[in-house]
Amino acid sequence: MANIVKPSLETAWPASVRLVARWLDRRERIDLLMESLPPAMPGTERSRCQHLVFGVIRHFGRIEAVLDGLVAHPPRFITRAVLFVASFELIESAAAGAEAGQHARIVHHAVERTKELASAAEARLVNAVVRKASQILPQQTEPGPLAPAAELATYYSHPDWLVRRWLAEFGAPATRNLLAWNQSPSPLYARWRDTSRPAPDWLLSTEWPGFHAVPPGHWAEVERLLKDGALYLQDPATRLAVGMLDPRPGEAVLDLCAAPGGKSLLIVDAMGSGRIVAMDLPTSRIDRLKENLSRTGTVEAALVQADLLKGALEDLKEHGLPAQYPAVLIDVPCSNTGVMRHRVDVKWRLQEADLAKHARQQGAMLAAAAGLVAPGGRLVYSTCSIEACENEKVVEAFLDRNRGFSLAKSAVAYPWVDRHDGAAAFLLNKA
């Protein structure tokens, strides 16, 4: 394994190279990579570092295809990371309409940084390779309308099997729109929770009531509002499942697979009064769920750390909580194909066989959740997937085996149509 030094108090560019080197070496989750940055790193540098790392991983397939044709033997991970970061900068500068002079500056900067991060010999390699890449990457154009799956997969940096799947399911125009959507940086959305005062003017209104776009340059204010509980970073797609559940004042709601708690807070804010019981496995995300449940105000909150598939009913009883609820939400683990725009590493971790595995687990979890719904109650099954095998097919199979439930409503949000994350929600009523 390469000797990769953990990022210290340094500027964004070398820090991004070190993180990309770790990702190339170990395929660490990108959220864990970003969390490893030192807390004292200035916000502007942290933001730039994230932009570079996300950009590399977002465009990894396209960059790799070019670099593989230019490098006979892959260099050390730290040097490969320099090549990837510089290549992303070439793509970005070309998209912004930069001239050749800017490409030359990118080459020079990469060479000088390599001398510090690696060695003079490796700097010579970087000089040769990035110069050649600067003649290729900026000249690439979008594939034509009849381009085959492999060409689309390379240019838009997605696994070939996934592109072929989407072409078969959604057709060529929609697939191209989805691929382009996933390759564009994700805006930051937030939900204003404090009904006692209006949202600050710098939060930009959106077409989704209560949700705002967060413009750059306000992170200090955002951090204060997050700490106060007045603001919560959340994509508008989350409203789909909670809106379908329609939590009511004074009601008891069970939120399964609740961590990190964004939908729990949305439920709480919709109710105003009552009780929410949040259940999830005792994983690393539990601390965030606990923190969010501490902000429920007048709504009573209870946390149950349990495995839904292994005796959740007994865990509820041990906590002195009801065994059944009039409203249950289960937001199941899934492929995340609806949120690849901001979870940029998902496409490189997902395997084709995972979809069937997810569907089997989702069916089992939905069946377990059904047992916790009170007579006459409602159950919402939701995912952040756009795959029918994880959405409609799971619900259809459940209804075939559970005649006491009926489908009252369903909705699937597609990013290229709805202009936010992809998601699906199904309202099932119990007789």
C-alpha cells in the first residue's frame, strides 16, 4: 500500500490530491474522506477541496480512459492523484470556455505541486502526461444522439452496465438527461424550520414550499442556524414520502430506518404535537439521529436502536412503546440511483447484482414494517432509487402476499423531470 500522508493544515489542492490518492487506493466512502479533513481547515479551502475531489470522482471514468492511453505503467497513487486532479481541472476549464493559456497554467501548477508531493522524476512524468491530456480532454464533445452505451458510459463516467440498464428502462433521451444531471454539481438545499420568524433574505426561494437554495458565501450563517435548529440541510425530494404519510397533530408515528433523522424532523414539523418513534440499527449514523431527535420541540421523541428484521416488536415493548402505530414510514436502504448527483461515489461502488439483493431485503423489511401498522393505519414505503425493481416491483410483490393492504397512492420523482433528487413513495392502507 502506498505511503499516503493524512491531510494536514494545507491548501485545497494538495489536500484534494491526498484524498483522491486514498480513494484510488482504498475506494473509501467519499463522506468519510471529507470528514478526515482537519476541523481547522478554513471553510473556503475545505469547499474548494471538496469541489476538486467530487469533480475527480464524478468524472473518473472519462479521465481514466484518457490517462490509460497515456501512461504505460500506473505510477504511485499520489502521482496518479495529481494526474486525476489536473485532468478534472482541464475538463472544468474547458467547460467554462477557458483558452489554451489556462490549460498551460494547469500543467505548470500540477508539475510544481508534484515536486512537493512526490519527486522531481514524477514531476517530469506529470508534465508529459498532463500536457498530452490538455490536448485531448478539452477537445472532447458530447456523444451523438445514436451513440452506443459504451460511448455514453465513458464520456458521462458511469458503469457500462448501468447505462445499458437505463437505456432499456427509460430510453435514450431520458438516459442522456439523467447522465448529464448526475455529472453536474449538486446545489445545496435547506429547509427552514423556525416558524416564529421568516427565513433570512439570503436563502433563495424554490418552487418547493419551505425549501431554499443555499448560495455560496454564507456558510458561517448556515452553521449558526443549523446549530440553533432553525435550518436543516435537506433535498426537496424528502418531502415526497412525508407528504404522502400525511402525519397529523397528536398522532404517534413510527419512522423506521430513521437515521440520520432528516425525515423524522420533517414529520415532527408537520405534526406539531404527538409522538415520533425513530428506529434504526446502532450504526455510526445513530449520533446524528440522536442530535436531530433532540430538536423535536413539543413532539415527544423516542429512539429505538434495533434491527427491524430481528425482533423489533420485542424492542418496542422493552422501551414501553406501542406495538402498532397509525402511521409508519419505512425509507429502506437502496441502490441510491436517484441521488448520484451528490453521492458521486455510489456509481463506482454499486454492482449489477446488488439490485436484486436490495429488492429481496426491501421486501423483507416492508413485510416486517407491515406488522407494526395498526388496523386502519397507513404505511409509506420509500426509496431514493429510480429502479422499478426496488420500487413498483417490491410493492406489487408485497400486495400479492398481503391482502389486508391496498395501494392508495404512489409517486416516483425522476431527477431530469422533477429537478431534484430521485425518490419513490407508496402509500399502503391497512384494512
